[in-house]
Amino acid sequence: MSLNGILQVGLSGVLASESALQTASNNISNENTPGYVSETANLATNQSMPTSFGSLGAGVSVSSISRNFSSYAQTQLMNATSLSSATSGQAQTLSQLSSLFPVSSGQSGLSNAISSFYAAFQTLSSNPSSIPDRQGVLSQAQSLTAQYQNGMNTLSATQSSLVQQMQQSVSTINGLSAQLAGINKSILATPQGTPVPNSLLDQQAQALDQLSQQVGVQTIPGSDGTLIVTTKSGATLVDGSQSMTLAVQVGGAYQQPGQAGIVYQPTGQSLTNKITGGALGGALAAQNNVNSIQLQYGLLAQGITAVTNSQQAMGVDLKGQMGAPIFSVQGPQVFPAGANQGNATITASVTDLSTVPATTFTLEYNGSQWNVINNTSGTSQMFSSSGGALSFGGMSLQVSGTAAAGDSFLVDPTGSTAGSFQSVMTDANQVAAAFPYVASPGTSSTTGGLVNNNSGTEALSSGAVASPSGTFSSGTAVLPSGVTPQPFTLTFTNSTQYQVSTSSGTVVATGTWGGPGSIAVAIPYPSGSSASGAAMTFSWGSGAPAAGDAFTFSSGAPGNNANAVSMAQAANQPVLAQGSINQFTADMTNSYGNTTQVVQQNNASAQGTLTQAQVALSSLSGVNLNAEAAQVVSYTQAYQAASAIIQTQNTLFQSLLQAV
């Protein structure tokens, strides 16, 4: 080896150690820099120089400065980040709704307000003529609707907050997509044959991590070093130097208040049901949770209104008038899609509340038939478009106008009208505490009292309300509903036959005595009223009648309490598909609790997975100060040794010059 060779070997050692020291120094300096990936100086032996006696070493060089990076570890971190962000946002939203479902029965809440309202009727039943107790019923009704509206306000505020979260998230997604497209452009601008700068790749990894916090994404590496970035469902966000944007459609495709959908702007396609993961996926999942609760709230309002007004209509108020409604709530709502081309309008009404599910339906028209999709179960059924009427889900829908092929509508049986639930009764006299009739033996006297000249031992029951299926037995005297609420008299024409006549003497029904326990008289409630389909019945007792025996039916007001007693139990009457008001409320609370528990468990699991992914990537890509310090010592010594070689070569060269 020549003196020049010794110099070159020593110099290579100095330069290699210098590059390695600079790399280690850069790692140490960026130990706290977000997104920085540690680097390693990779050294390689220079090609040896062949000689007649063997090859001589030519020193060392830096082959590359590599990033301590794993695309697999980064993908795992992105997936964990996306899941954690989604479940965290969903759990936070559900926790904000905990005030709607107090755990303790003693706490104020909707369940407690419902119990207090119906308990007020129990109090009234002790003194049905009491104005203060009647006022207490109305006060509890107002308290119930106020508590209900507080819940609806909470749901509405939560929905508005979720829409804002979606808008912020989409704005961040669009910004990060543009940033990644810019990074791809810089990568493409890297001179051919020159490695892509590690700092540029660090920016790319950091932007991807930030993007995964907003939405679930997947990447496809290109042969030129760029990345194609898509959502989990395949919607492209970044392709080369081009970025595609998302948009928030406030109101969604059907322009529902408080709702929002996600639109892929390049095509106008809705991604609302396809976005998963990240803050955006979490907000969409939370929106579904809130919508589900609102649907249940709406169905509960329908149930409370139906069972209360129906029982109220079965009684008479303090003045003997048939009971008026205490609550009101709007019926189902139908929302047309903004893209509809036809002029069809659809109205809906509830026909059987006991079969109305807590879900929405989508109606799609194909030009000749309607496809009705249950948006919870996903099941569907086809209907002919002839006749302009559709019937499903306990509802009747009337179609007017002409729908175009491809038109669609969203049917919301209860959720969109939940906020309309209100107390409409203001006069305490109108509380119907009494049954319409009480039966007393005897006939009316000219002085206004009753004269009982009955010779038989027969008696009539105090009356009950029945919801008959079909018709009563042939012996029952069934009155036409038009005679209510006027008084009438039942008179035996012989020992088994009797007739029912109005106060003017008009016979309106006849019957045959059927023995103890058989129904004597059935008085159907007026058709079109909330009690339509039900009837008030009186049954025969254990005695026997005689010809000429008579019973007078007069108004139960003001002293009768039978309807107040029934009203106190109304919350236990089956009225909804899930059962009674009390059962539905309990199920709704349990459903919320179960959903919240599952989401919280998923979030805890996701947080654990995220921590593991962070540790795994950090152990590979993070800066280890102890290891870097050892590298500094090692390369410093190598640098000094290589410098000594150069010094030695200089000494030898000087000696050679002196020898010459």
C-alpha cells in the first residue's frame, strides 16, 4: 500500500465517523420532535484493491442514512389511532346523555315524571271532586312535558354539537389530504437517482397519523414512492399530487333537522353509512346513537299520549262531558330526498301504535313499485304503486302527485315529532275522573231522586271498560254509541227479557238475562274518539230479576272515581310493541346503559391497543438517548483513531521527504 492509500483509508474513516456522528447528533437533537423517525448511518466496506500478494482494504464509506421505520408498525398504529379516536368520541357523546337516564329511581328524570303524573290520578281517586287534586293532575302533566322537553333539548344540543364536530373533522381531513398530495408532489420532484429526503418521509408519516385520528384510512404505496390514500370503504382522498375533498351535508340527503351526512365531492356520492373510524366515524356513530334515543323518546311520547287520551276519553269530566285530550303530539313525518325529480308528496298517520317500531324507513321508487327498507334491520318489502296508499310499520301512507323513478323518501314514525309533545289541557274541571255511567236500581222520580220498586234480587256491577274483539253475546243489550252521554233506563218486560230506553222513552236496545256474570249492557264509545273501539259494560250479579224491575243509568260525575283509578294504572297498559309505558321506559334506560357499557368497553380496549401500537413503533422509530450516547462515544473514538492514521501517514511522508 502506498502512502496515498494509507491517507485515503484514514480519510474514509474520518468522513464515515463524521457522518455517523452527525446522524447520532441529529437523532439526539430531534428526540422530542413530533413525527421524527430516528435514523441510522449504514457503513459499508469499500471495495478492496487487488495486488499480487492479495487485496488491500480501501477503507469505509456511508452506504445510506436509513429511517428506523416499519410500514407495518405504522399501519397498526394508524388503525389503533382511528379506532381509539372513534370510540372515544362516541363514549363521550353517550356520557353527555346520562342525565336523561338517571340510575336511581329517586332522581329527577323522565321516568320519575311519568310515575308522578299517573300517581296524581291515584290521589285524585280519593276525592274525585277536589279541584286542588285535579289541578295537581294538570301540574304533573305540565311537569312531565317540561321534563320531556328538557330531554329533547339535550338531544337537540347534542345533535348540533355532532354536526359541528363533523364539519371540523372534514375540514381537517381535507387539509391533511392536500398536505399529503403536496408531499407526493415533492417526492415526485426529487432528482432521479437521489433518495427521497427522510424529513419528507417523516412529514408524510406524521400527516397520515393525524389523518387516521380523523377517519379510518388505508394506503397503497406507488412505485414512484408516493402514496395513494383512501378511506376504509375505498373512497380516494389522495392520488399522486391530487387530493379529493369531503363535504358535510347539513340535514343529510333528506334535510332532517339536526342531522348531517358526508358527501364525496368528486362524485356527489353519500359516504354517511360508509365512513368508519376516527373522529368523523365516531361522530357519525354517535349521531346514530342519538337518533335511536330520539326515536325511542318519540315513540314514548306517542305511547303516553295514546294511553292517557284514550283512558281520558273513556271517562267524563266534572261537568259530565266526555273526557278531552290531556296531551298532544304530531304524527309521523315524511322527508323527500333533495335529489327527487318527481312531484310526489307523502303523508303518514299511525293506524296501530302497538306495531310501530322505533326505527325509520326508506321508501325507494323504481318507476312501478315502492321498496320499503327498515333502516334498523335492513329488511325490505315491495309494494305496488297503484291506489296511492301504502301500509307498513303500523302506519298508513298516502301518496299524492307523481314520483319519478329513483325518487326516495325517509319516513320517521316518531323521532322528528318528539319535540311536539305537550300538555294541552288547562281546565282542571276537564279531568275525566268518573266513568260515563253508574247503574242504580229503580227509576227517576219527579223530585229528581230514584225510587226503587224492584221486587227481584238482581243487581248490576259498577261497570268496567272492555275492548271487545268481534261482537258481544246475543243476549247483551248493545247500545248505539250515539246515545252517549245521555241517561237511560233498563226495564225488565218479563223475568228474562229487558229493554233499554232513553229519558224520552225511545227504546234503543233489548237484551236477555243470561245469568250471573253475563254482560247486561254494552255501551260503545263514540267512533272517532280516542276511546273508539272500546265499550263500557255492566254485568249481572248473583240474584234473579223480576218483571218490572228497572235500573237507571246516569252520569258518574262528579263523585265517581272509576276512571281516575284506571288512569292511575294506565302506565301499565300494553300500548306499544315493547309493552306498557313503564316497561318501555325501563327498556329504554337499559338499552342506553347497555350501549354505553359496550362503547366504553370498546374504548378501553381500543386505548390499550393504541398504547401497544405506540410502544411498538416507538421502540423501533423513537430516539433512545442512551443508545445514541453510546454511538457518539463509539464514533468519536473511531474518528480519533482515523485521524491518528492520517497523522501517521503525514509523519511517514515527512520522513520520506527528509530521506530524499
